[in-house]
Amino acid sequence: MKQSSYLLLFIIFYSTLASSFVFYEDTKIWNQESITFYFLDGTSQQKNEVIKFAKSWERYSGIKFKYSSKEPAIFNFNKYYEITFKGNANESTQGAINGIIHFGKLSDNIIFRKTTILHEFGHMLGLGHEHQRADRPRSLNDRTLVKSCIDNQLQSQLWCQENLFNKNTNEVFVKSKYDSESIMHYEMNNITGKKNKANDYTFWENIHSLSYTDKYFISMLYNQNISDKTLERMHKQDLWQQQKFEEQANKAREKAILNLSTSTCEVLKYQNQSKDGKYCDAGFMIIGKDGLSFPDPEFKTCYVSYKNVKNKMDHHQLCQLNSRQLSAKRKLWRNEFSQYGNCKRLETNMKNNQEYSCGEGYSFVTFNNDLIGEKTLCYGSEESVYLAMKDSKICNLDKFKFISHQRQVKEDQKKQMKNDYCQVVKKKYSRVNCPVDYDYTIINIDIKNRPINNKCFASKYQAINAMQQIPFCQS
């Protein structure tokens, strides 16, 4: 470790380079070979994770990190930091002062816990926010980010202003190019909520470890003995270890979430479908033990957080039912979704008057069992077909307009039963041996009303469809 006088010369030398790095002129730079951290509280797991993840900064800065649970001595001539896991925020004082790091809002996702620990230790070493540099991209000079921060991060306007939008206009004395991959940079896609669809927002999505620039300039400031070649080798090793760490962490998180269940609830893995066709492209959905989704709006969310899935299962009344109570609920929902306005649900494999049906799923028809529109659309669940009925103009017509609509449908059907060559008639011919209840036939209008193909149909709709397939009738 360089003594303070050499460190000052080093700082002055690098201040002549172009661009900027986030060490500011009023930041107190560490000039001691070790830093002691005092845990004011916390579980063994929390303390061990801090010690484990902070090693990245320790490696590249060359400063030894020491940890203790004892209060600092009254006469302590070295600077130190305290660490607490209490509070409702993750924040740290900046630079070499007798400061404190708050880890009061750590994620239940170990990947994000690591990111938070690295970020706050970066502040401890003197780093400011990369996205608040004076030379940041113009796209970050957008005041709508503050509103997005308030809405998606559930933070105060003052917090979002101070930690996101305001620029740091102090002079910098270590220079580098702007680094969007820095551990000190907030992930803006998560601030705006445009990229993460799972409603579990965190500041970082792709930034989970120190960038090469973070490592290069922290070593340039504190640990100049590391050669560029050594730094590159260490960085490549870090990337491999980080990839392995994230793969293992994601597998463990996924397994833990999928193992969550109650008497009536279980977790549906992303890209898997429930029996009624519901699924999440990313994240996990809570469904019933019977394999069906819940119509309750609260269960439409795709979660990525173990904590959020567990909290919903532990507290929502639907997950506290027994199998008999769930079955009764399903019957009630089935009845609720059976009709809307002028329409009713068409059950699986049931035919409407036009002889259309859904081999899988459901459709909807008028109360007279007539097709709505030109073809039958099939939906995966009773809830989805109910929502389709709510969106249908026909289902929403008032009484008199619906009567007028039905009258128009009948007029259109009459026109479809006859053209210049053929006609659908309900008539028996001695030469046509029609089964009982198959009374409709197609005749050739020009040849004394002669049947076209001696075929019989149970309904005029079947006959109309058949007539549309006969080349002679369409010539």
C-alpha cells in the first residue's frame, strides 16, 4: 500500500487523463493497509455473505478487509466502517471516514444480494454513482426517470432525485470513460419497468459483478502493483466464476420456489401451461393443486421472487382452502363465467346450430345456440371465453338492437340458401332416401328442382356449407 504522499502524486498524475471516473475531489481516499468493519447486528448468513462477496474489492484494491462484532476502541487512529442489517434501505456513506453501511433491504435473491453488497462497498471505497456523472449520456437527463423510480421502486421523490437524476458536478481526479456496466450504475430498464414484466423490480438486472473498468481503476488508485496482464487474467477468471455462481443460484432459487405449496396451491414453472392454458414466459405463477389457474386478479402475476410467492401463498385465502372447498369454488366460478349479456358459453365438443364446435377449450354462442361471427373461436379456459364475451359487440347489444341483429342474421341465411344455380330446401324426394331428421337437400334450380347429389343434411347450416363446396353451385 502506498503512503499518502505517493498516493497524492499518483492522483495528480492521473487527473491529466481524458474523460472522468467517479472519485470526486472531496472524497476521502483510504491510505491504510486494512479496513476494519464492525457488524452491529445480523445473522451468521448475512455476515458470511458480506465477507464472501466483498472479497472482489479486496482483491483489486489490495486493501485487507477485517471484520469484527466488537465495538471500535475509543482511541482508534485508523478509519473504520460499521455494518448494520436494520432499516429499510441499502445505502452507505462514501470514502475513508468512520462511516456506516446499511443493508436494510437485501433481496431474497442471492444474486441481487451480492450486487447490493458490491455496490455499497464501492461507495465505501470512494465511488459515486456512475449514472450520475456530469458526462453521462443525454438519455439519462430525463425527468420521467424520477417518476418511474417513484412508481417502480416505491421510493420517495427526494430519494429518486438524489440517487438517480441529480448530477455530481464536483471535480474528478481519476479519469475513465463512462461505463454503463459498472457495479455503481443503476440498471435503468428496471427503473422504468419496461424490461422486467414480473413486477419484482430491482435496480440491477444485467449488472451483477464488477466490470473490467471497476477493477482497472480501483487497482490503479489503490493497488498499482497489479499488471494489466494479471488484471485481464483475474477478470476472465471472475467472469467464469460469476457465470457458475449465477447458474447455481438460479437453479437453487427455482427449486425452492417450485417446492412451495399449500393444501390448494402450487407453483407453475415458467413456459409450462396450466390445464386451462395459463402460463408465464418468465417467472412463476401460482395455480391450484388441481392444475387450473385462479380467476382472482392477484394470481395473474408472474413472480420471480421466492419471497413474493411464499408471501402470497401464506396469506391469500384461496391457498388456505381444502380440496373440497376449492372444488366448490371452481363450481361457483364455472357458473359465474357461463354467460354474459346475450351470450352463453359453448362447452367443449358441443356443436352450435352451424355445426361448429371446439374439440379443446370453449367458445360462445347466442342463447339460441347460433354462431357469433363468421367462425367459431376457441378459448383455453372458462375465464378467457367469459372475457371474450365481455369484449364482443354482439353480447353487449341491448334488447332491441339484439332482436334487430337476429333478424338480419336470418335474412342473411335466407340469401345463403339460394343462388343462381342451387338452392337448399327442406323437402323430401322419392329418389332420396333421407334418414329421420335429415330433411334438407340441395337442388338444381334449372332442372326441375332436381337434387344435386342425393345427400341429406340435418340442418340448413350443414346444407349451406355443403352447397358452398359444390363447384357447379359456384360456377
